[in-house]
Amino acid sequence: NAMYRAKAKGESGYEIFNPEMHARAMQLLNLETDLRRAIADQAFCLRYQPIVDLASGKIIGFESLVRWQHPDRGLVSPDQFIPLAEETGLIIPLSEWIVRSACEQMSLWSRDPTLPADFTMSVNIAAASFQNPRFVHELDQALTQTQLSPSRLKLEVTESVLLENIDSVRETLAQLKQRQIEISLDDFGTGYSSLSYLKQLPIDTLKIDKSFIDSLTEDGDASLVEAIIQIANSLTMTVVAEGVETAMQRSRLQQLGCGAIQGYLISPPMDGAAAENFMRTFQPHDWQHG
Ligand code: C2E
Ligand code: MG
Ligand code: MG
Ligand code: MG
């Protein structure tokens, strides 16, 4: 950030500071201090958003999404602190908390005989966490301690993970595969992953980024969405469309052969109790003929 960059220039670096830069740097520094404390205090919570299969109308999983319960700012969205957590290395302990908490919730649901037995929990994993050499070990520990079957867990990584250290990424993916943990490529289409990697790596699901789904309007251009669905189908990967908000988007996705959808049309992310209630009461026709 600005402050560190200025410092790196030496003593005189401070002279180029203007008041706005100073204010911004102080803000970041305060945020970092708050984030450090929040990790120590475990001041986070998870929300869960359902993912629904288009053909059957069934809930096939939930995605866990982290929130920071900030004393003054209320619930802070991850876009406002995950990048800072990545920059400061705080993402490693934060990720551990997230993985453990998502496993705990999924473990409770998986041991409830009155709930469906065939849905998964998807957890977002930042590139730095995925590339951490201790990642799989920590994951094993979380699974053991929460008594969760690995096959109920799914990990979401972005294409940025595939850009560095491809050999170690391949090795990690193989270890996950051994455990029957599935992998989704998140925000697909916004990154730079090469199609040949896509073919070589054991990726189960492509998630089409919301920015592409937004173009599915009455007279919008569906060609990119169509192309992504075709790529996925030809590589026998499943496809999830993210950020589906309208019945029209849902029906166009269905026509295009998309497997599953996630978005406000079905539900916003919910706390654990609401998500559980949603599972018990969800009726496919609530949205199928919307
Ligand atoms: P993502 O993984 O692509 O998650 C989808 C985001 O879209 C979520 O935002 C979700 O609330 C939002 N969303 C879902 N349906 C709709 C819709 O119909 N309309 C609109 N406008 N938005 C929708 P959220 O929860 O703010 O998360 C933002 C990003 O932060 C995530 O994007 C992910 O990259 C990151 N993130 C969230 N939770 C975690 C986490 O536990 N660990 C890590 N490393 N990153 C996380
Ligand atoms: Mg995600
Ligand atoms: Mg996404
Ligand atoms: Mg995203």
C-alpha cells in the first residue's frame, strides 16, 4: 500500500506524502490493526447461499461466504477485507477459521437424518492459502476434528491459483482428489487460465462469473455464456451460473444447458439457521415458473 511504498524509498519518501495519502494510509493501518484483533477474537461469521440443480430443482450445495462482524461498521463484506488479509498474510489464520467453521456446520447438517444426505459445502480458498504447504494438512485436521466426510466438502479457487507453481498446484489437486474433495473454478472467465491447464487439471466445476450472467437480458448477448457452458460440457465438468437474479436468466441458462444456478433469484446468503430452514421448506416451483 501507499505507506509501505513511500517508506521503501527511504527517509525522503515521506516528503512526497500529501494529506489524502496520509489519511488513506492511516485508514489501512487502522483496518489492519482491527483485522488482526478480529482474527484473535474470531469476530467473523459465515453465511450460506444455496446452489440449485436446474434439471431436478434440488439443492445440491451451499457456498459459505465470510462476513466480519465489526464493532463500529457492522457486517463487513469480504471484498472489503479479503484483499487486505491476503496482502498482510492474515489470510492464513483467517482461512483456517473459515475452513473449520464451514466443516463444523456441514458436519452438523450431515449428521442430521432429517436433512438431505447428498449436498455439499463449498468453501472459497484464497490463492495464498491454497499454495500454503500446510494447506492439505490443516484441511485434514479440520475434517478429522469436525468428523466431516471429505466428500461433503468442495473447494472454490479462482484461476489465479493456476498461474503460479503449476507443479505444486497439480500435486495439491491430486491430494484433494484422493480425498474425494471436489474443486470449483470460481469467477470463471474473468482470469487468465489457459484452456490446456483446464484440460489437464482435475477440476470438477466451472462457476460462470456474474458479469457474464448480467448480459443474459431480453436482447443481451449470450454467446460468452454459451461458450463457457460448451467448454465445461466438452471437458465433462459441471457448470454453476453465479449471480442469477431473474427468472429470464434462469430460463435462458436452462436452454443453454447450464447445470446449476446460484443467486438472489433463489436466495441471498443466509445464516446457518435460516439456511437449514430453507432446506426444509424449499420448493423448486417457487422459482421454476417465475
Ligand atoms: P464469490 O466466491 O464469487 O461469491 C459470490 C458473491 O456474489 C458473494 O458475495 C455473494 O453474496 C454474491 N452474490 C450471490 N448471488 C448474487 C446475486 O444474485 N446478485 C448479486 N449482486 N450478488 C450475488 P460476497 O459474499 O460479498 O463475497 C464476495 C467475494 O469475496 C467472493 O466472491 C469471494 O471471492 C470472496 N469470499 C467470500 N467469502 C470468502 C471466504 O470465506 N474465503 C475467501 N478466501 N474468500 C471469500
Ligand atoms: Mg465463490
Ligand atoms: Mg464467483
Ligand atoms: Mg468473486
